Amino acid sequence: MQRQGGSMSCKNWMEYRDYLLAGEWHVHTKYSDGDNTVDEYCRLAVRLGLPLIVFSEHVRRTMDYDFHALLRDVELARRRYAGLIILAGCEASVLESGELDAPEEVLELSQMVLMAFHSFPPDVDRYHDALRIALANPKVDIWAHPGLFLGRNGLSLDARRLRGALDAARENNVLIELNAKYGLPPKEWLDVAGPGACLVRGSDAHSVEDLEKTARSAR
């Protein structure tokens, strides 16, 4: 389950580009802060007719669960649900340095890496600098719940910085998540991004109920 290649232009998501809006790319299980198991999510995904599901567990440099156990559960699920594409990945926080708060081994083993801002100083200049570095990280596939941290902290990117960030995402082949849980990114971001933006669907599900609700509302 090694990541493929090391070039910025070649990202792991590209192999599954046909499922960007049809699959489910952001799910949390009991391994981090979700309520359900890999098997329970996969069983529901098959029932809902989803073609792909990504398990994007929260990670930190100091892990409090066994990431290899998650990988084993994913392998078992692949044998049980042969018609479903099942990927194991992670959601890593962006640090002030722009680096990801994740062990290097986890990033290498992850088939999909989501980056997001969680705990971070409420400073738009530091946010912007860290964001540009994170978007240039060749291991990053998806920018998760874009704009959430800014909104929660009463911050915003000016037009120049917003355009620059969205351009950097496109240039580095980082997908912009359409996050169903928070209704992000804001509409004005999508307007700025324009038709050239690569978008991906994510429920940010923390339970099978979350996943089912999102899947049904998308129909």
C-alpha cells in the first residue's frame, strides 16, 4: 500500500479520477474519532451503491492507535467487498511550519493524504504561509474542509491571496474538497476557482448515519 511516485504532477488520486464526485473520500472510523468500523462503513457503501470509499483517519506525529491495524482491516474489507474500491489514508493537520503533523511512515503508507487546518494560531499571515507550503507538499492529495479554520476564527483571505492559494492547489494537483458536513468551500471560493478547479466529494463522516445522510442528499 505504498504511495505511488514522488512527483508533484503525479498524485495518488489520479488513478481514481473517475470517482471524484461519485465516491466518498473522507471518512473516520473508530481508529480515530469515528463511531463505526471499516467493515460497517463498507457494508453501507455497497448498499448505497458507492463505487469508492476512502478511510482518512486523523493522525498526529505521536500516534495513539495502530495505523497498521487500520491497513489490515482495509485489506480484509477488500476481500469481502470485491466490487468496492477501498483506500486507506489519513487526515493530517498543517503545522505552523507548513509541515504535516503525521509520521513519515504513515504518509508513505497512505493511499490518500488529506491536509487540513485544525489547531493553529489565529493569524492570517501565518495561515497563508503555512498553506502555500502544505499545498506544495508532493504527498498531499486533498485540501479538506477548505476555509473552515478561517471562518471559525473570523479570518479571511484577501482576493489576491485566495486566488494564489487556489492557483497553487491546481498547479500542485491538490483536490479541493466539497465538504458536505460544513458546506465548504464558500461559494465565492468556487467562483474564484472557476471551472479549472479539481473538486472531490467528502462527507467528513464520523458515523454510518453521517455517510448515509450525505449519500442520500446527493442523489
